[in-house]
Amino acid sequence: MTGQVHGGRNGPAIPAAHGRSPGLPGAGAADHIKSPPVPGDGELSAAQREIRAEFVRRRGYWADDWQLILELAPEIMAAYTDLSAYAWETGSLDAKTREFMYIATTAAVTHIHPIGIRTHGRNALRAGATPRELVTVLALLAGLGMAGYQLAVEVLEEVSPGSTAIRPCPDERFLELRTEYQRVFGVWDERAAPAIRADPEFFTRFLRWAGAARVSGVLSPRVVALISIAANASVTHLDRKALAREMRAALALGVTPAEILEVCNMTSGVSVHSLTIGVPIIADLIREEAATQPAGPGGHDARVEGQNPIAEPQAPDERSAVAATQSAAPDDHDADSVEES
């Protein structure tokens, strides 16, 4: 996509059009391939309209991200509707906290999905989040990179024992940093010990950096733990040791196992971005293939035989996007509650 048109109060981000493209192949005898569905023409069958209405009813919104999936593979959209609605229909977390969980997966350095960050950031603001809270969520994620340093220290010590102690770390200093680590992370993690002993000065600065988000008081300790669980359990990150630390910290704070699994239920949906990013590319390829089809017998263009040439849809203006969402959504409150996951 070359850009976006962002909707208004209820309007999702709408990919901007690339420009006009030739029509897709028709059903003429001269066609050597079966005509694919017309991607993005907005023409939905009754069954497809029902799937969209069901998504709006259960998730509270409709985004352009889903439109091409609905048109090209409605059964996939129907199945995703059922999956994505599960946590919202059975869980106990509030809407703002849930949006933080989606941000944890879309903004983690191992994924970085700008559309998802924008979508769920907008939803979080509508659910009552402050700008400071959103920045703090992102700062929590910015600490994920420390896992690479800890891993490097462990591996270097394995291949060259004793080589990692590049700066002195007396026992008293080690105990000070261990105590500070527990204050920042809620529990002690033995994996931190080699990193502390390797370079206590660097680790001091890391704890100051991590603490600026984790113990600033902007987010509650429970929410901090849940966000960290979401990031570390995401399929794009999968840090088992950090996940165990965050789960222990969460349970010590009174977070229930059901709440932890609710978070992981939601964050498992991050893999749907294979569809939301991939299907528009497939739609472009369909249009490109259509453009190469030869004319049929008698000079008729086999690409458009039996149908009108259909260009790639132009993005609707903001008012149209808002109106479409409002007409489909059960009410304004529901339409504002969530976005793409």
C-alpha cells in the first residue's frame, strides 16, 4: 500500500488506493484460467454480509483490513470472527487493559506492526488510556532487548569460562543489584546473575532504564506483569525464561491463571497479520494477472467478458468510513471498543 486514509471517530485506517487497474478475467471461453473473485469491489453476497454483521456484533467494529479476506475467503473470516471474539466474550479484563495486550504484540521489536500499533493505540485512548500510559507500555517493550545481552553473556561464559567478568563486582555490589532487580521485576531471576557479575555498571544502567517504566507508578504492577507476559509469550518473541519470571511475578501480585491465559488467548491472534498483510498482496497479484490476459475471439476482451471492468477501489473519504462503521455497529460504544487484532 502506498499510504492510508485514516477514518474519524469510528473509522479504521483505510489503505489508500494504488490507482486504477485493469478488470479481472471474465468467464469467456477464451480464458485460460478460471476467473478469480474481484478483490476489493465491495460487492458482497448475503452470506458475506452476514459474516461482516456477525463480526461487528461480536467485536464492535469493522476495519478495511478484513474486507478483502471476507471477499476472497469468507469461511476464513467467519472462523477468525469466532476465534477473535472468544476473550471478549468470556474474559474478565477491562477494554483498556486488553488493548495494552494487543499493543504488546504489535509493538514488540520482534514484530513492529505499525497498523496494529495505530489501531490499538486509538482503541486504548477511546477506552480511557492516557498518552503517558501508552508511552509507558511502549517503554516496557523497549526493555526486551536485554535478553540478547544476557544470552550473549551466558554463551560467552560457556565457550570461554571466566572471560565475561570485564569489570569487578564485589559480593556487596552484587547483592545491591540483586535487591534492585527484585524491586524492578518483582521476583529474582537467576539468569540475571551472570550479566550482573560481567558488568555491574552496565547492569545498573539497565535497571534504571527498566525501572523507569516498570515501577514508575504510571501502570499498576498487575498490568505491567500482564503486558510483559503478552510480549514474551507472543509467537514472534517466545522468551521462555522471561515468561516464567513474569508469570511468577504476576501470580505473586494476585493475577489469576485465568487472567494470564486470557492474555495469551488474545495475543495468539498476532499471527492473523499473515492474512491482513498478505491478502492485499495476493489481490494485487490477481489484478496483475488479469492485466496479462489476451483478448478473446472476435476482438472481445476476455479479461472483461461477461462483466464490467472493475478498477481497484478508491479509498472512501472519512465521512463514508465513519458512516459505514456506524451503520454496521450495534452502537457507538461497541464500535469504539476494539480494533484489529
